[in-house]
Amino acid sequence: MQQLTFTLDGEYIELNQLLKLTGICDSGGAGKALVAGGAVSVDGKQELRKTCKIRAGQTVSLGDVRIRVVAA
């Protein structure tokens, strides 16, 4: 399993943008498609909201990739 860490500068980041900025997908639109397809989980629960607010302390999973979001 691939573990990534994303350092959050603000209060939150939208889920589709997180996927884009970590290199999981090429664009925010591709991130939205992944989320809409049910492939993404936040803290172990399937997430279907494309612009869900992800905050420090949360973990996003997609396939064998896990992204841990930490505060700056």
C-alpha cells in the first residue's frame, strides 16, 4: 500500500482537488469522476460528495493508496 502525506495550508481542501494535488489524477474533473464512481473512501467510509471538505487528521483512500492529511 502506498502512503502519502498531504500538508494542509488552510482550513480544508475539497476532495477532488486533493486527488489532483497529490497526483492521483490529472485534473479536478478526473477526481470528481473517481469520487462519483464510488472509488474513494474518507476515514474508512465511501464518499460520494465530489467537493467534500477534507480537514487535517482525515485519511483518504483510493485503491491501494492512502493519503493522510496533516496541518501545516
